[in-house]
Amino acid sequence: METHFEALEHSQSELARERMTEDLKALARDAEELLKSTAGDVSEKTKEVRSRLAAALERAKASCVEVEQRALVTAREAARKADTVIRAHPYESIGVAFGVGLLIGVLVSRK
């Protein structure tokens, strides 16, 4: 019997996606603070940089939303695939769940 879980292979990409989302959110917060702090500066160069930063900030926010939506879709697909595998191999799934539960029980009961 061979069981293949594609969702497990994508766990690293999901972690990278989560990190990227958090980084984008931090960047957005920092950029908004920078825009607020330079609001009083009226030089032409500052106005140009502020407008470019505001545009980049909006693109970053849109990218963050898109990444979060894709992650949600990926999680749903992984759940469907797991459900399909469990329905295709019910006894093997019960055996694996029993084995994992037994292993966790032994590890928890050790001192």
C-alpha cells in the first residue's frame, strides 16, 4: 500500500507564504507611519516619493489579500484530498490514527 499526501509536501510553501504575508503587513504598517511622519514636508521630491510609496503600499496590500485568499483555497484543497484518501483507505487511516495516538500516549506518560 502506498499513500501519498501532496498537502504535506506543500507545508514548507505554506510556511513561506505565511511569513511573506506577515512581512507584507509589517511593511505596510511601516510605510503608513512614514507617510504620516512626512506629511508636513512640502518639497517636490518628498511629494513624488510619497506618491510612489503610497502606490507601492496599495499594491502590497492587494498582494497580501491575494496571498491570504490563495492560502485559504489551498487549505480547502488539502482538506478535500485528505478526505478522499481517508475514504479510499478507511482501515489504514484508522490504523495510522491509532498508531499516532499510541505513540503520543507513550511519550506523554513518560517522565
